Amino acid sequence: MTASRLSAATSILSAVAAGMLLVGCSASAHVGTSTAKMSSDKLATIVAKKLAATTGQPKPNIACPEDLAAKVGTTTRCKLTANDGSTLGVSVKVTSVDGDQINFDIEADKTASPAAN
């Protein structure tokens, strides 16, 4: 595949895998009845915005399978899917919690998985 045929999402995969692997960010968490947490949809939106800002590319398609609990050390895995179907794993780890603010780091995998045929 030539560089001119790369989609915006594939460009993000390349940029993220090329060294922009760790992005620190924070966001307000949704406070539930027992513990604070951020919904999986909100988490996916924030991860996509942070990756786009870091790489200078359009927001990628990010899916996160579960809510993020407001507990230091909590981790989850999200998935970036490119237009060509290739994917890149993204790890999210809570670094601190201040009231209803959840601070977390984002780290993308170094290698993308090719699209399924």
C-alpha cells in the first residue's frame, strides 16, 4: 500500500505506532450510585480526541468495551479501527482520582493487527 492511499485512520495507526504512544489526559467522570465511573462511550470519545490531537490526524474510530472505574490502577483496553479494517489496541490506566475527575494515561500498542479477510 502506498502512502498516498493511506486513509486518515490508517495514518493515525502509523503515527501512533511510530512513537506517539503515551498521552496523558484527564476527564470528568460520571458519578454513579456506588462508585464514580466514566461510561465506555465517553471514554472512547476522549481517547479518540486525545489521539487525534497528539497525531494531528482526524479523530479515529475508537471502541471501549467497558466503563472506566474511578480507582487508581484500574485498566481497560480500547480498540482503534482503521477504515481498511486494521486495528490497534489502546490501553487506558487510571493514574489519579480527584473528586469526580478521573486522570488517566493512554498507551497505544506498537503494532497494528491487519484487517481480517
